[in-house]
Amino acid sequence: MTKKKVLIVGPAWPLRGGLATYNERLCRAFIANGFECEILSFSLQYPKLLFPGKTQFSSDPPPTDIVIHSAINSINPFNWWQVANTFANKKYDLVVFRYWMSFMAPSFGFIARKLAASGARVLAITDNIIPHEKRFFDKPFTHYFLNSCHGFLAMSREVQQQAKELQPNKKVAYVPHPMYDMFGPKQDKAVAKRDIGLQPEMNYLLFFGFIRKYKGLQLLLNSFHRFNPKQYNVKLIVAGEFYEDASPYLTQIKQLGLEDWVELRTDFIPNAEVGKYFSAADMVVQTYTSATQSGVTQIAYYYDKPMLVTNVGGLAELVPAGKVGYVCAQNEDEIAAALADFYDNQKEKTFTLGVAQEKEKFTWDYLLKALLEI
């Protein structure tokens, strides 16, 4: 029997970051389930002027088990025409776009229409419909892309509702972000601390990922100060690259007297080291001020780590309060009290057991089933 042909459209190696990691893992899931699957990625994702980090490219070796076409130039309409025609001729059965920001909507929408006209079923996995950091072109660009798709899969209830409001006649399924299981095995905490140069006698909380305003690091630093880390022998690891000016955070750390209690690892964390940071931590903290869902949560699940999240967007949907960790308001005193409770009442073991039970829900096969049902 001929295998069904699937194309995933979105970032992949040599581009780096959570989107690329997700798309590559999804491609492997399709292949493992008997599909022929490839990824259509970017030759130019962001112009250098618009990219906030140090580099868009991965230092990891290329994957050898999946096919990646780095072809889309996000700002060149002549390229969109060429790419659309080339891939429309390949006659895919299913095309899955990974949609996360309106900047990509013109190129994605143009290519999606050509692929749909070739007979493909065109779906989108929507990380965000309304972005965290809003721009004047968001609404018309998003409408243009959404109108090119046959259906959608959202990874939070909030995004599902937004998609239903904008596309009431199309199917919108909700499936939580699957676990990230590709960063290596869980390590003994003491071994992981040694491998990444942490102090063996210290306890560690982990804030992980690109640093942007909506991720609430300022709120966390104020809360961590109120928590009084010296009393608990706890350091906060900030692991991830600044995607905005670092100076306000550095000034805040100094003003709060936290220089000895915040471990800044603010280069991009390569895939080979991600698991070590999670293995070394007692708990993962996400004090976001705005969110839909987060891949960080799903890395924490894989490494059986308790979590503290704020009650925004889809974060609380994935972290049952009292079972796998804490769901807090965006309130410094409440967050500080939760951190103190975690150590005062030795909650790590209880929450770790809860995480091990809860994470059974977050499989890639379940995501594939939902996409195919759409």
C-alpha cells in the first residue's frame, strides 16, 4: 500500500529553538506511524534586523533520519511562488503548518493556498492566534493565513477559542503540547549539577527559555527576593538567551542583592545540555504574565520535575495545582509563599509522583490522532 505523504511547514534544523525541535519530533512521529513525511523550512526566517537573539542557527549536528528542505524566504514573494509550485507538484495528502506569529502569515498563506489547490488537506497547529506582543498588522495577516486552512489544532483552550471565533465554520481541535522527549535521559541530580558546573550543596530552581518581557522574569526575581533564598540555601538558574535588553534584569538583580543567588546561564542552551539543567533542578518556575502554552512545561514533565506556574493562558490547564506543583496569581507574595511551602514541607517527592502520573496524557501519538481526525 502506498504511504500517505505529509509535509510539515515551519522551522527546522539548521534553525534552532523550540519550534524547530517540535517540528522535527512531529516528523519522526509521522514516520514511526507509517507515513512518508518531510519538513519545509526557511532559507531566511527573520532578517537579521528583526531577530532579537544572537543567532538563528543551531550548533547541533544535522538530523540524519528526516528530510528537511530549507527553502522559504519569509520576505520574498517571488520565492513564495517558486516554493509553492515546487511543493504543490509533489502532491502531498496532508500539509501541517506550524503557525506562531503573524509575520509568517503572508508567506504561509500564499504557499498554503497553492498546496490546497493541488489537492492537499491543509491544517495548522496554532501556537498563538493573538500574539503576546501585538502589532498593527496582526489581525489582517492572521485572517489571510487562517482562511487558507481547512482546520486547526490548538495547544491551549484559549487559542482554541480564538480560532473558533475567527473561523467558526472550521474544525478546531484542542490537544495539549506533547512531551519533549528528545533531550537525553534523566540524570541523577548530583551528576547533572557536576556536569554543568553547579554547586553540589546548593538547591536550585530553574527558569528556562528565551527571556522576553511576557515571561515574567522581573516578577520572579522580586518573588525570589521575598522568598529569602539564603534561608533555604536555594539558587535560581536563569537558563536561556536574552531576546531583549538584559540591563533592566541585571540592575534588578543588583538592587535586590541577589548577585550570589541567581545563576545566569544566558547563552542559548544547546540540546545536549537541556536535560542536565532540568535534572539538576528541584522545581521549574514559569511566572509568565501572558501565555498560551509552553514547551518548557513539557520538558519538565519528561524529567519528572515539579512546577510553579502563574494562572495565565493555558499554563494552569497543564499543571494541576497540588498534584504536580503550584498555580499562583501574578503576585510576589503568593509566589514567594509557594516557594517557601515547597521547601518547608518537602513537597518535591510528592509532586514528582504526581508528575509521573499526569504526564501519561501528553503523547505524540495522541497528537497525530487528533490531526488525522481533523
